[in-house]
Amino acid sequence: MQSSVFKYVRLLLFDQQYFWITASLVVLGDAILTQLIIRFVPYTEIDWETYMVHIDLYLKGERNYVNITGPTGPLVYPAGHVHIHRLLHFITDAGRNVAQAQQIYGGLYILSIALVCMIYKKAKVPNWTVLLLPLSKRLHSVFVLRLFNDCWSLIFVQAAILAFQSAWDDVGILLFSLALSVKMSAILYLPGLLVILFKRHGLFATIRHMLVLACTQTLLARSFLIANAKSYLQNAFDLSRVFLYKWTVNWRFVNERVFLSPAWAKGLLLGHVTVLIAFGLFRWCRGDGGVARILQRGIRRPGRPAGLAPVDPDYVATVLMTSNLIGIIFARSLHYQFYSWYSQQLPLLTQRTTFPFIMQMALIGVVEYAWNVYPSTPLSSGLLLAANSLMLLGIWFGYPEGKMFSRRSSGHSSQSSQK
């Protein structure tokens, strides 16, 4: 009897044929946990009221972003955010029915868990990995106790990653555009996405996808662009925005004067671009003979795929999530809700290092700890930076193109040596 139980537990944890049984149990268990959190943990008002005040002004006919403001500040999100919260405004009685809003966000959270399970299945991560997904206290809070708009952007990003894994790139670019229309943070995935599209389709198709992205943004924001295009673009896509020091999670060990200085912002931007270029040149294109070979093929035959190695689901997930991680490390400021940007990606990212299991779990634990320290401290910020940076370094020396690529390379090397 005991041996049979052990056998079935082992199958649930490690056999890919049983992945969906394990994942279904996780989703069901987390759905129950989420309802318990909604029932017994008090809701905290932060931005929900402001979202609704913004929509009140929108419904009264205001389309100039400069004039749309609320208790915690002006409207600084793209048009997709407005359209989603207009619907929520209607469903929740202008935001007054917070309990109903929590149920909507609870469903959204469970959908995010299901989407991550699908992404992980395609990337062929071990079954036990999904057991880590419900463990984040901060992520539950972001969804059902705070009702942040980051949750909607996250859902669209996850659906886009799944579409790109399935080679449904036309669907994927529309979903990615929806994510970007809710919150500008989705742009952190764009460098990795450009690599994937260029390798898979070539120059002309990549340009076409970027045009679809731009046209979708324009269509969603049409009424705001007509009213005052400059106001919309400056508020919804403000790359120079300065965040308040008191809310920063990642740079608390830097003094406020440095944190707010333009030189600090430029240094972070330089670091971000440098690391992205390094991954592009030396890590994301190794299976195709290097970035020079890809560029030559892409320019010489712009209508055909530029890559040689298969752009498999593991490669897609690894490159996109790594691109996002690089952006998070060099972000000028991270607020507590921003943890949703990569919380559910940590299990896969740590498995793309060659670190031992205990160290992978320690990295996830340190990151979770840092995001739950309020207010942040120099120690918690330092630990967060160290854990994120060590993870990225581990990916650099580990499996930056995914483990499927590594297995294929090992198989080819083995066959060559036998010949």
C-alpha cells in the first residue's frame, strides 16, 4: 500500500503524462485558498478608487489625459486600461461593490495560474514546479486585496507567451498589444520578442508584426489621440517618469538624491541596453551560428526565416522571461504590485540556471521575502538585487536558450562523436 502511494506521488511529481492532474489539483487548491483570503483578509484601498474616478471623468466626456485625475494622481496608463475599467465600472456599480470586484480579480488570478501551467507544460518543466505557484503571499495580495491593473496586463502577456509558444504569432502580437495597452511595463518583453520573430519569420514579417502592434495601439487610443495626442502619449507612455522614493522596493540602499537624479536613470538605461545586447549577441542566437549569421540571412533573404535552430516553446518562454527579468533588474523603481510582472516566472527562470535545487529554492525564497518587507529596507532591496542578478547570471552560464536546445545540442554532439 505504502509503495503504491509513493509510486503515484512520484508519477504526479515527475511523469509528464500526469502533468495536468497535478496542475488541476494546484489550480483547484489555489482557487479555494483565494476564496479564503477574500473572506478573511481585509481589503486595502490603494488605486481602485482612483481608477473609478478616472472612469467617471471619462464617462462625462473627458478625453484629454491632462484633465483626467483622481485621489492618488493622474491617469498614466494607456487606453486599454480605460476600456477594461470602464467595463468594471459598470459591473461593480461605479466601483462601490468592492466584493464583486474582488471576485472578478479572484477569477483573474486563477486564470493566470492556469495560463502559467499551460506555458510550463509546453516548456516541459517538471510537474512539481507548479506546486510553487500558489505560494506567493504578495501575488495573492496584488490581485484580490489591492485590485491593481497590473493583473490585466499580466493575463494578456501570459496568453501572448502561450500563443508564441504555439507559433500563433499573429494572435500573439494582438495579445501582446493588449498587454501593452493596459500598462507600458509589457514593453520589457519586446527585445526578446523581436529576436523570436526575426528568427522565426525574417525581416519583412517582423516589421509587419510591429506595424500591427502600432496600429492596435492607435485604434484603442483613437478618441484620446483625436482629443490631444501629445497629452495621451506623454502620460500613457512616459519613459522619463520619476517615481517617489518612499515606494521603491529595489533601490532603498541608494540615497534619495541619487535615486531621483537624471544621471542615475541614464546609468540604469545604459546597463539595461548593454545587458540586452550582450544576451542578443552571445546567448540567444548560439544555435543559429551566432547573431552575425542571423542578421546576414535576415537581410539577404528578408522574406524568409533568419534562424536555423527551431524556435521551440521552451526557447520562447526562456527568452521572453529573461528579457523581462533584465528589464526588472534595471528598472528605475519597482513598486509592490510590480512583483506580478515576474513572480510566476521565477520557477522556470531558476531552472534555466545550473544551480543546485536548494539554491534555486533559496533564490525564489529570497525574492519573495524582499517583496514582502514593508516598507522596504536597504537590506531587503540589496537582497532583491542580489537574487535577481544571480538568477540572471545563472541563466547566462546555464540554459539561456532553454533546456530543449541544450538537449538537442548534447544529442548532436553525441551522434557526431559516435561517427
